[in-house]
Amino acid sequence: HGLTICAVEDINFTSGQSTITEDSIVYLKQVANILIGTGLFVEVRGHTDNGGRDADNLELSKERAKAVADYLVHRGVPKDRITYKYFGESRPLVSNDTPEGRKINRRVEFHLINRSE
């Protein structure tokens, strides 16, 4: 159970890195405030497009998911309510054949869980 929110346009990183860009901060602050206010648990899920080596993409998705999870903790979300997973290029939403498709596949998802149900 739970709800997955896909933040394709809202969370960005420096190309090839796990550095969260400044334009992502407002959205991440909102996510943190929602998590704090509701008591929901979250699993941060990192994904990449298929550019580059599989192993590199898996590592990059791990670093990005961890960076987002760490940021949420920094904003006050209790660490015991956050986990993260990473999938590299293994779960594309759309074809990687176009720049637009690759952009959609480079994403962070938030899987929200209400453990009190």
C-alpha cells in the first residue's frame, strides 16, 4: 500500500552527480513539511536514464536517492521514517530514445506510507 509521487520536473541534480540543484529546494522543503506534519513514512526511489554504463547508473541513482533522503533529514524529518532505494536505469517510465524520454526517466520518486493503517 501507499502512494508514489513522481518528481520528474521538481528535483534536479548537477549532470552526472548527486548534487541537488538550487531550483529543487522549494519542492524538497514542501515534501519535508508534509512528512513532518502528517507523520507519513517515505521511501525515496532514485532512477536514471540509460546513458552510460549500467553499474555507473546504479551507483548514481543510489547517491541521488541518498542525497534526497539526507536533505529531508536535514529539514527535520525523523531519520527513522525515511528509507531509500535505487534502481539505476532498470525501471524506465518511457522510452530512452529521445532527450525528453531520458529526462523523464531521470527522476526521484517518493513512496509515501501511512504505518498507522
